[in-house]
Amino acid sequence: MNRLPEGERSDTWLTYSEQKHNVHLSHALTTLGDTRRARESQQRALELSTPTSTMTHTLLHIDGATCAHHDGNTEQACRRTVAALTGLPGDYRTGLVHRRALDLYEAIPALRHERAVQELRDVLAA
């Protein structure tokens, strides 16, 4: 980011801002299981995101929940994801948001009988 000219770091559709970088880095590090660095990127992305960036906030919260799963707290991960999804209007629970939540659900097959996992399944099915 620091190597990009200032004009290319602004937050527009045609540039790559620090906020976008941290959102993408959060997901990459989460997927890799590097939860410490993922959480740092999540925090920085949230600091740089506007309060009205509903999709961005939700994706970052799901990444955070997935980090909890990676760290061994699957129940918390499911509860956090359910909270993130149910806090959204129905139109926002599709596409990428749904896919990220579904990825978490599919990563925990051995615990599908747990109540928190069942709640996540039910929200995803709605």
C-alpha cells in the first residue's frame, strides 16, 4: 500500500484503498488460518470502513467468527455468524455473505448436532 501513489490509494471504484486491502487481507489470512494477523486486518478494515458499509462489516464479522472456529471455539463462531446474518435485511443475506457463512458451516461437519451449529444451518436455509 505504501508504494502506491497517493492518488491510487483513495477510496474509489478504480483505486485500491487501505480499507479494501485490509478487507481482502482479512479473508485471505482467515482462510489460511493465520487468525492473529487476520484479526489485525479485520480491526484495521473496520476502523477505515464507514458505518454504512453493511456488507463490508458483515463480511469482516464472519471472518472474525471463522477465526474463532479456527481457534477452537466453534460454538462462538456459529453464534457470531448467526448474529451477523440475522442483523441484516434479507436481501443482504445472499451472494458473498451467504457463501462465507456457508463456508464456515461446511468446515464443521463433525459438530452438526450442536445447537449453535443447527441454528446457523437454519439461518442459512431461510
